[in-house]
Amino acid sequence: MDDNTEAAVELERVLFEIKKVIVGQDHMVERLLVALLARGHILLEGLPGLAKTLAVSTLAKAIGGSFVRLQFTPDLLPSDLVGTRIWRASDERFDIEWGPVFANLLLTDEINRAPAKVQSALLEVMAERQVSIGGITQPLPKPFLVLATQNPIESEGVYTLPEAQRDRFLMKVTVGYPSPTEELEIVRRVGVSTPEASEVMTVVDLQRLQQTTDQVFVDTSVAQYAVDLVMATREPGLRGMPELEPLIDFGVSPRATLGLVSASRALAVLRGRSYVVPQDTFDVARDVLRHRIMLSYEALAKGLGADDVLNRVLAVVPAASISPVEIERAAANGRAANAPAMQPPAPSGAGSLLGTSTAVSPNGPTPASPAALAGTESPAGDGPPATGPAEPPTP
């Protein structure tokens, strides 16, 4: 059994331990593990009572790390997070009382209820993984991860997260309602006694798995696919999607490219592979990009969200014509430079993405038909498109 297969088995044990407590929400639970492996912070957005907080606390129990929950409120102060200086009269000197952020997993519950000065206090914590008070800098424990939740329907007593802070999160995951079958299972499990998760992994094991994730091979063609997705949000007209230009004010930042690659690596480890295929990047794209893209007033007036725009991008931008066998061979030989790469797009026009690219999927090529942004919106397919973009819909 190789290292990646062994890692997948260990992570599967963590997954099943979480599923003892959490019913459904498979996408959210998988993305929590992806964020852990990629060392990225994650933002969970969903209606009340959808097990967001419970999923994070259960994950902390399963991996055996220290866990702190901070309930954000409008009267919270930055010192309540990072700590403050305290005057010791008996010693006639100042001491530093460090705050509760010093934990492996930090859950900031309802992050949009705290004012801007508290949200900004998290910036150094999330980006630099350290706290500075009175000229003294204290590093945070390793591993360290911020998991934030927010309620999308609250309108009073909430403060919208600034773009700079949203960009610090590796992923934003939207959490939906359970199905009727899952709702019945929730009643059955919690009706008598709430199940408890057990520790199946240590912090040392998690750090080893993070190092394994860092070694996952990313072929040049896969990295090019991530770059193409990012560039399509910045210059959609040059990428065969002129209808998106009036809908996007600003495309995603370079952190999105790095996030796509790191999240793809983590997802590949979860799937037991030592290399990334375009399908991995396709699967994490919405979670990595949705909170970074800035829509125009026209898009908001039409009732379009970030996912509507991303569905169009994912349906049009093709992946490289390279098979998993070729990627595995390149990974084994360590010759990424010699692996087949996608042809660069033409300088401009809708024909820049036309070609014969093939989507790479665990179940084989999966064509995806682009969805029209005008009228009813349908999600993109289950994999990158097998061909270039279709003609835009006739108004």
C-alpha cells in the first residue's frame, strides 16, 4: 500500500467518524477535510440549524486537535480574540494575556455579526498565523485553521465581510437543507441521544498528511487549466464569453489560482491519488472562486449570483487533452516539463477556446453544455467540457 492510498484510508476513517454525528452534508464534510489538508481557511454559509457548527466541532474531536469556538457578537472587541496587555501592580509591569485564538481549529461562529475592527483583527491571524501585541509576536500552533460560519438571511446587526478578508478564505461552501430521508435519519439519531465522535487521528498524523498533500504532482496542463479558469473571470470577452463582461466588475485574485492548485492537491489525496487531474480542479472551482468574484450591479439587478457566472465559465473553458495515464506516468518519472500541455488560446475572439480538448473524469469524458445566463440557469456538467464553447444563446 503506497503513501497516498494509506492517506486516503486514514482520511476515510475520519470521514466515517464525522458521519456518525452528521447526517448528509457530504459536500461540506469533504470540503472541511480538503481545507485541513491544504492548510486553508474555510467559510461556511447556510441557514440556521444545518449542522455547520456541529460539523466543525465533530471534526476537531476526530483529529484530536485543540478546538476553540468564538461566538461573534456586535459588542465583541479585538482584544477578545487576540488578547491584550494587563498591568500587574504587584510587579509594576505589563503582562500579555493571549487570547483564545491559540488553537488548532478556531471556529468563528456567525462571523458577520462582529464589527469591522474585530473582523480585521483576524487578518494577521489568518494570513500570518501569528499574533503581535506590544511589540511581541507569538506564533500560532500548527496546524492552524479558521473555520467561519455566517447566516445569509440576517440583515440586522450584521456586518458584511470586506473583500480583503473574504479573499483570505481558501473556500466558501454553501450549505443546503437535508433531503427528506436525511431529515428522518436526523430524527432517529438525535431523538434518543446525540452520538459522539471519537479521536481517530492525532495532530502529528494530520501534519504528516499535509506534507503528503504538498508532494502531490501537478502537471503543467492541469495548472494551465486552473489559470484559464481564473483568467476567464478577468477577461471573459477574450475567452469566448462576451456576455459575461457586463456582469463582472472584477475577476478573482491570484490567490484563487494558488487556491485551485492547493485544493486540487488535497482532493486528489482524498481520492487516493498522487497526482492531480483536471476533474479535481473542476470539482473545487466553485468553492474556491465564488467568494472572490465581484459581480456588477447589472448582474445583481438580474438576480444572478456568483454561481450562475461560474457555471457558464466552467461549461465553456476546456481542460487539457491529457489522460490520467499520461499524468500518472509523468508523476512517476518526475518529468512535468515533458508532459503534454494545452495549446495557448488565440489572441482574441470567440474562437480562442475552440479545439478538441477532452474532459478528464473518473468516469470518462463528460461533455457539458453551456447554460444561458438569460432565463433559467442550469448548473455546469459533472466535468470540464470536452469541446470548445457553444455559441451564446440568441436573445
